[in-house]
Amino acid sequence: MDVKEKAETTSGPPPPRLDCMKCFDALWFCYSPFHQMQSYYRYGEFDNCFGKWGDLVDCLTVKTKRAAEVEEILIAQEKAKPHIWTFRTVDEASEHWWRMYRHVAIMSTPVPHAAQQPPKSVKS
């Protein structure tokens, strides 16, 4: 069997490849001033980057395993990821919104009408 024939008979997606540089780049970006200011602006606190550290350590740990084990682990991780188009029920969406934006909703409560000053009339 030629190399061409072998390539033609094996179809389907290529096996997942482990690349720790992506994890390192994500960790490096996490500590950048841009990301930290963006995190502070959006969430009111700086990002501690613990998740990025965990991803890098996991990647380096998997790199020490045999190729067959690595392929099984990567396939299991890919299956465990939620699909991008998963929909939430109304209750799930409401709970998620409150978890993410509770601090904004509490801080932006409107001032009662009685406490507001009436607009000044403009005399011409």
C-alpha cells in the first residue's frame, strides 16, 4: 500500500493535538494591563488568572502521558465541553444574569421621584 493510498483510506477528522503554547499565551495575556483593566471595568475586580494557571498545569501534566492516553483525554475533554448553541431555560438565564450582574443592578437603583429635583424652566 502506497502512502497516497493510506492517506486516502484514513478519512475523518485528524486526532486532536495538544498545544500548551495556547495555554501559555492565554496566561501571559491574562496578566497584561489591557486585560486587567478590562476585567476591572467589566466586573469591578482584577482577574487573578487562576483558571489560566490551572489550564497550563493540566496541559503540561497531560504532555507527560503516552500518546494513546493523551488522545483519549483530549477526546473526553472535547465531548465534555458544552456546545456553543446550548440554550438556557428562563430560570437558568435569570439565575446566570443575576450571578453576573447583581452588583450593577444593586448599585444602579433609580432615585425615587420625590427626591428628584424638578427641571428648571428656561426663561427667554
